[in-house]
Amino acid sequence: MKRLCKFISDYMGVLVLVAAVVALAVPEAFSGIKPTVINPLLGIIMFGMGMALRLEDFKIVFSRPKDVVIGCVAQFTVMPLLALLLSRVFALDEALAVGVILVGCCPGGTASNVITYLAKGDLALSVGMTATSTVLAPVMTPLLVWLLAGKSVDVDVAGMLLSILWVVILPIVAGLIVKGLCPKLTERMTVCLPAVSSLAIAFIVLIVISANAQKLLMGGMVIIVVVALHNLCGLGLGWLVGRLLRLPDAKRRAISIEVGMQNSGLASSLATLHFAAYPMATIPGAVFSVWHNISGAIVARLYARVAK
């Protein structure tokens, strides 16, 4: 079982890519799956994150507040503004623009900690940034979406806040509580958690892409280019922020990866819940889930090779 779980988590990028290809090839095979299952799947991922976190992981916020503040400010400025810029430059239609902006306004992705570890970055800073940006997300994500997309679409700020509380914060807190009450059980389950999260992410991608396969095939190249640029520019600008502030190399790598890798599953979930009038708004999150796992693995290798 341990070997199987390790295999699944090690090849998460490949698994997600396969899910996307299958969804595009035979979308009708998954037509019976309702998008409403995305929320429970995301809740499972967040519950696993809660069980994997330790209270000590939050201590970095108080012991090294400057690093976390720098990282979180970069997280909630670089990616949202990049999303808006790319939407304008590529003249995306309203639905796709909303989807790209949603991705940009979400907190850091759960896979960023693994990628930071592989890249020989500052893992403690990565975990602290992920935890902090996730806790801030119920306020920051709806507010930023409203500021950047509110003029063109109706943004339910209160509804999005409640959705993030229910789908993200509550499962994380539940995971922390279970870990506190049943530490031995949690320790045994921790081995399987990355694999479960990988399967859940792949299933989310499968659902979203199969539901929009025809539209994605018709105009998918543009959104793939936009998503790739969004991720790569985020990685580059995150590193540049650390360089300009003269942070050590390990911290630069951590900030780069945290900024560039988003919780794109949350973006797809929010699009499904709050932008039903724009079905294509779910697509950028699904494409981002595929792409950033591939680019993350490549970047981790490059960073690890030049690590001092």
C-alpha cells in the first residue's frame, strides 16, 4: 500500500495529465457526473492538508513574520494582477477572463510544499505561506475577484466567503482536530494522504474538462497559452521579488513556487458555485491544475540543480 501511495503521489503530474486527455477524448463517458461533487473532493484535499499540518507550522508567522508577509503580499498581488493583464492582452471573453482571475485570486496550492521540498527551497516558509494565504483566502479571494472582475460580472462576495469557509477552512480545522484527538491513527493515514489528494485533483480535472470538452477543443489553445504564461510569470516574478529584497536563495525559491502555484481546484469550485451563468469559467482552473503540476516538477529540478 505504501509503495502504491508513493507511486501515485510521485507521478501526480502524469496522473492529472492522463485525466485531462481521457476527459477530452471521451467526455461522454463522464457526462453523468455532476459538477457538485467538486466541493466534497476539494474538502477531502483540505481535510488531508489539515491532518498533515502541525500547529508548529503556524509558528513561522510569529517567528519570521517578515518572510511570510513578503510572500503573502506577493501571492495576493502578483497573480491577481497578472490574471487581469493577461485577460486584457489576449482579449479573453467574459467567462474565461473570470476563470483566469479566479485562479489568480486563490491562495497557494497544496502541491507547492512538495515542489519546494524537491527544489531545495525553504520548506518551513512554504508551509507557513500556504497556511497563511489559505486562512486569508475567505476575505482576500472574494474581495480581489470583486475588485478585478466585479465591474463586468455580478460577484457574490459574501457567498464566496462562506463557500471558502465551508470548503477550505472547515475541513482544515477538522483535520487539525482529528490529528489532535487521534495522533496514532493520523500518523498511519498520513502515508496515504498525498495519494488521496492526487486522485481527488485528477478527478476534479476529469469532471471539469469533460463537461467543457467541446468548447475547450474549439478555442483551447488560447487558454492553455494564458494559463502557462500566468504560471510561468508568477514563478519568475515571485523569484524576482525575493531577489530584489535580497532574500537568501532558498527563500527565493520558496516564494517563487508559492506565488506561481495556485489552489486551482478551489478556483474551479468557486466558478461552479458562483458563476453558473459562465460555464467556461471553470476551465482555467482545470487547465492550471494540469499545467502547474508539470511546470512545478520541471522547475523543482532546475532549482535543485542550481541550489547553493
